Amino acid sequence: MKSIFLNKSVCFIENNSQNITNDDLEKIKYGLEGIYLMLTKFVVFSLIMIYLNLFVHFLIFTFFFSIIRTAAFGIHATKSYICLISSSFLFILCPTLALNVEIDILFKYLSCIFLFISIVLYSPADTFKRPLINKKKRMIFKILSIIISIIYIFIIIFTNNNFLSNIVLFALAAETILILPITYKMFKLPYNNYKTYNYKPI
């Protein structure tokens, strides 16, 4: 199904666009693949969480995770089935735990310190297929990541709503894990891909 969607979409764009290069088509295909996977996962997880009566909690986690993910980027699974399995743990387990556990405030303080330092040091983390080669953009994304993480930490520490505090903490922690060099190393994927990007002559 995914291959059919991608091939037909790329063929349509190629047939209806002028002066489009193979590199452009590859970038479009990569973006379409991300959209397809995101939508299919969202539908599957939504159905599961509706069944578990946790759909609203799932949406809240998705909201906070997506915001920090957009700025800090991070690792992507190399296979669709790996992405589905890992995302299942993330989007199903995190809302469930956030609703049912109470985390000691001292642990939250220590976690926030570690997470904030990690965001400062390692965001944004690019991928082999999407290297962040523009230095100015990298700096903008880093600043955005830091600002968002500061807002999240204030919510985690100062809100009286246990679920909200937990869900924001889990979202920030999940994204931090995805940008750590050790995570890339575990999955045998290259890190800081902008440093080894091969510039093609015009």
C-alpha cells in the first residue's frame, strides 16, 4: 500500500511539474513517506486508544511530543515495522503511564536538569537522509528546542495536574532519547550528518 501511494504520488508530481530534478523527487518522496507513515500510525493508535478510553490522553501526548520533535528532530527508524513497534511503545505506553503513576518531585527536578542539558548539547539532531547543512537553521532549531524545553520544564514542575506534568515529562524525555548520540550508536546510524554531507557542484 505504501509503495503504491508513493509511486503514484511521485508519478503525478513528475508528470505535472516542470524543471523538477531527480534530487527534488527524492526529497518529495522522502517527505511523502513520512506523511504516509505518520497518518497510518495516527489512525492505528487512535483506534487502539479509543478502545482503551485514552484517546484524549493520546492526543495530548502527541501534541507535546510533536512540538519538541519539530524543533529538535532526532533519529528515525530505518524500517517501517521498527518505526511501528517503537512508536507503539511511545504513543500507547506513555499516556497510559502518565495517567496512572505518581513521580517523586525530586526525581522530576533531576530529570529536568538532565533533559535540559541534553537538549542544549545535542539538539537539533539530524539524519542521514535529512542533514541539517545550514548553520543558521541549526542555530534557530537549537534556540527553539531550548525555549520549548524551558516551557515544558515550567509545566512539569509547577502544574498541579499530575497527568499533565507526567505527560510533558515523558514527551520531553522521549525526544531527548531520540537525539542522544548513544541512541544513534545503538542503532548503528551516523550522527551529525551535516559534517559529512557531500556537497554536489552546481
